[in-house]
Amino acid sequence: MRTVRHLHLKKSLHLCYNNQDAIKLQNKPYGGSDMKKIIIVDSSPRKGGNCDVITDKLCESIHDAEVEVFRLRETTVNPCHGCNACKGKAKASCVQKDDFGALIPFIDSCDALVLVSPVYFGQLNGPAKTFIDRTYCFFDPSKPAGNNASARGKKGAIIMSCGAGPAEVYTKVAEGMVKCFGNFGVDDSRVFVGGGVNTPGSFKDHADYMKAVGDIAEWLSE
Ligand SMILES: Cc1cc2nc3c(=O)[nH]c(=O)nc-3n(C[C@H](O)[C@H](O)[C@H](O)COP(=O)(O)O)c2cc1C
């Protein structure tokens, strides 16, 4: 069994940030079941593109979990200000009042987070990098563990699609970036990069890529 909820935070901002609903969201970000909580962050600006194929495949293949889909193109996640106001706090928090703030309790209490991104100039794309920068609010050298994550043992993954390649080089990039997820409690990670997919949706023409994404979904569900 699984439930999939698409978080269109921009549309529901009035829900997230006005009193009762904000409190509800902060205190109980998920539906309250005992199932695993998995967040998928899709950073592609291209609707119906390859990252959407990957996200749909994950949603289809993850089981026994509550899945929250956060599409960065539908939200406002501003760059980190580097103000360090998040340091020395009891819980991870950010002074910026954008959609990332509403996502912090989800990230803190999830069991797994998957970031799905296209490769842009050899890296994650800008929105994906901005998303990772904002998780700096979990990094806190003043804490014994060096971070503010209220739970550890999470799983994390980065899945990327790229037009040309070399996919092996971008795999190394993904392996480096997924280490940053340690700040919010990720101790076990996987990455996958599918190369040669430029046409929107062409990722699904590669049975081996779809299987690799399905395998990550299975691992996340365990
Ligand atoms: C600005 C930009 C930069 C890109 N840079 C690369 C690159 O460095 N290497 C590569 O193989 N593909 C590159 N691509 C191609 C995309 O990674 C590829 O088309 C990907 O599948 C797009 O995912 P989407 O359909 O979800 O948008 C780039 C595309 C754009 C728009």
C-alpha cells in the first residue's frame, strides 16, 4: 500500500502559513500512519520531461509508504542567505518565509528523501543545488553531532538524467552531493544517472534506466 501526496506549496501557502494550518503542518507533516515517509524532490523546470518520468516511476514503485512529491518548479525556494541565523537553534529552522520553511519538518521527520534533477553543465541544476544549500539549516557545528537532525538512519538518493554524458562522471558528482544529505540524518545512500536522454520523456524508452529507478524505489520501501 502507498499514498502519494503532491505538495503544491505555492498554491497552499495560505494553508501552510496561516495559524491553525501552519501549526498542523509543523506538528504533523504527514498523514499520521505508521508507514514510511518518503519525500521526492523533482527539480526539473520541464513539465513532462525526464525527471517527471523518474518521479512518476518512483511514485508507482515505492510501496508501504506515504510519499510526498515536491516539484521545485511549482514552489518558491529562494537561495540561502548565508545569514547563519539557523545556527544554535534547538531545531532546524530558517528565517526565510518561503516554501522551504514549510518543508523543514517534512525533511526532519522523513525516512527517506530522493532528489531528482537534470544535469546542467555537469552538475545538478540550479534549483536542485539551491534546495541542497537550504538544508544548511540542519548543519550546526555547535551540536555534538554537528547537525540539527532530530533523527538519523534515513535513506537518501540522487537520480539524474542527462542529454549526453558521460554518465559515469555525473555519477561521481551525484555521489559527492548526496553526502550533504548527512546533515539531515541520511546514513545510507544510492545514486543513479541515465545518459543520452534529451527529448522530454525519453528516459522511459530505456528499460535498464527504468529498472534502476524501480530498484531504488524498492530499496527505499524496505
Ligand atoms: C541548461 C542546460 C544544461 C545542460 N547541460 C548538460 C550537460 O552538461 N551534460 C549533459 O549530458 N546534458 C546536459 N543537458 C541536457 C539535460 O540534462 C537533459 O536534457 C535532461 O534529460 C533534462 O531533464 P528534463 O527532461 O527533466 O528537463 C543540459 C540541458 C540544459 C537545459
